Amino acid sequence: MTTKFARLHAAVISSTALFSAVSAHATNGYFIEGVGPKAQAMAGVSIALPQDALAAANNPAGTALVGDRLDVGLTWFSPDRSARIRGNQAGADGSYDANKKKHFAIPEIGYTRTLTPTLSYGVAVYGNGGMNTGYQNNPFSAFGSSGTAGVDLSQLFITPSLAYRPTPDHAFGIAATFAVQRFEATGLQAFDNPYVSASAGDVTNRGHDTSNGWGVKLGWIGRVHETLSLGLTWSSRIETGEFDRYQGLFADGGGFDIPENYGVGLSWNATPRLTLAADWQRILYSETGSVGNSLGLLFEGKPLGADGGPGFGWQDVDVTKLGAAYGLTDDITLRGGISHAQQPIPDSEAFINILAPGVVEDHVSLGADWRTGLGEFTVSYAHAFENTVQGANAIPAAFGGGETELSMSQNQLRFGWSRQF
């Protein structure tokens, strides 16, 4: 093994180990808004604008366009999530703070290399998304639950990519994504019985469980005008193994596949120093039963954990992102962006989503790069504005009826370092 490959191997192993100790989080449902600090500084815009060695996470064709480089990033993430119950006849009324854990660290690393003038390869290791809640005052205690209630979901993606650039204006990419998921649920005893679950005893407080699977990414980036580039990308559904310890909670015996998603993007060099870019992405949450199936199936004779059983009722979402990069000097680039995601959680599904209140929709971000003799340093900040979903009559009559209100906002600060070879 060459020295360079040995260093890459060690970096990937170290990053993987680090992910096992943290929870990844996100803003567009439970998907991360953008991979890499440069993309994040532009609200995640990246499909037609590859900027670093993590490009394959957004569009594998980008591997052919970023050169030989190593990029390392670290994100500090701080979500504020809460729920409120009103008008419940079982005595669950109150305001509930889900912030038992308030701060998270999320690493990422990417490496790309040119093999020939037309062929490049790379690997990206990053958090795709996740969700974490921790209610020390258990919102389900009136129904028989105890202890801290919440979930802890994190997803690590390892994406090796290969890109082909047949002409200077076009690049095509393919990537295989290995996904590792880690999950834990606590404080859900109210749902852990034979009347509610198909596998009582496998609903809550079983510790962390893991599952994994493989998927495929495809992409294209083409310069269609002297100053304008377009991009297309598609990621397959990743069919992962079941969370066996939680086969009584998730539909299909603990299934939690990662949904298919796709998108289009454009990048316009408006001036020699100003680049404007936009992405549109669609995430098919509804196609994963444990995420997309309605809780209402429980009252149609389908218990939790059953084939085709109840889920969180999430809808498919469209995400629109707009970003800009301005070269202030030859060594300093300023970035900014805004994005909007459709609401994944219908009002009627608010009750079960006390566990996963991914309700934020609008985001703003900014950042800067500074090129030095020691490499390039990037910093970005993103804020997801507080949003609330009010589920009037969202609590089933069997649980005493009433209204559930979900709220969330988020802040994240991202740091990156890169070196070109």
C-alpha cells in the first residue's frame, strides 16, 4: 500500500469510528441540507457546482471536476425542539422540551484523485441525516410511559465514486453508497404491548441497534454555455437490514430503508468574480413504510411493526436552494444562500412525530473561504428558522384526543480544511 493510500485508509477508518460516537442531524426532513462547508455556506447548492472532494455526496459527476484534493470538515449542530399537547382527556396536556442533548459534532472527509485526463475517482464519508429527541418530562407518561422519551437516529454514508469526463464540457459519475444506521428509542412503554405492537418487547429501551445497506448514485454535469452549467443527480433507495431490536416499532419488522431522491441544478458565472447557483431536490419519504405510512393504520387493525404497519406519516418533499459565491480577492471567497423545503409532516400526524419533529422549512446560510500556504480554510453558518406544525385533533381518541403542536429551529457552524495536490 502506498503512503498516500495508507493515509486515506487511515482517515476513512478514523472518520467511521468517530461517527459511531455522534448523532447526525439534518434540516430537510431528516436529510442533511448540504454536504461540505462550501455547499452548506450556499444553503446546500451543489448539483451543478462541485467545489470540494465531498462533491460525490451531492452529484458523483463532480468527482471529475474538483481535481486532486483532500477535504476535512466538522459541524457543530444545535437544534431546539419542543412539543405541546392541549385538550387531552387522558391528562397529557403540557409543554415538553426535547433538548436533553443540545449540541452535536458531525465530521466529514473527502478525497479525489485524477487517474487519466478523462477518468477520476474519489471517496466521501459523511453524515446523511438523522434525528434526536430527549424529553425528560415524558409526553407519553399519561398513557403509561416512563423515563426519558425520545429517539436517536444517525446515518453514516461512505460513497466511493468514479467519474468520466469525455470532453472538457461534460462529466458523468457513478457512485456506490454504503449506509450504516444507528438507532435507539426510549420511554415508549405506552406502545409496547400486544394491543398496539406486533412484537411487544421490541418497541423501546432496547439500547442502540444498527443496520446497513447499499445504494447507487448517478450524475451528470454539463457546460451548456460559456457561463452556464447544468447538473442532474439521482440516488436510489437504499434497502437496509431491519432494526431487529425495534421490530415492534417500525413497520415491516423493523425496516427503515433510506428513501430515493433526485435533483437538478444550475450554475451561472454572472461575472468573473460572481457565481450564482440553484438546486431543486425531491425526497421520496412516503416510499419507506416506517417513515411514510400513517399512524392511522393502527386503528384499522395494523399494529406497529407489522408488514405495511403504521409509520410517521411523512410526505414527499421538494427542496429549493439558491446560493451565491463572490471572489472578494484572489484568496478570499464570500458565500451565502437561502433554501425552502416543503413540510414533510401533515398536521394529522403530529402526535407520533413528537418523537421526530423535523418541521423546519426555511434556512439561511453564509460563509467564507481563505486560501493560505497551509491549505484552504472554510467556515459557514446556517440557521433554520423556527417553524410550528399544529395538529388539531391529531391525538387519536384512543389516547384521549386533543391537539399536538410541534416546533423546531436549528443552528449549525461548520469548519473545513482542504489541500490540493
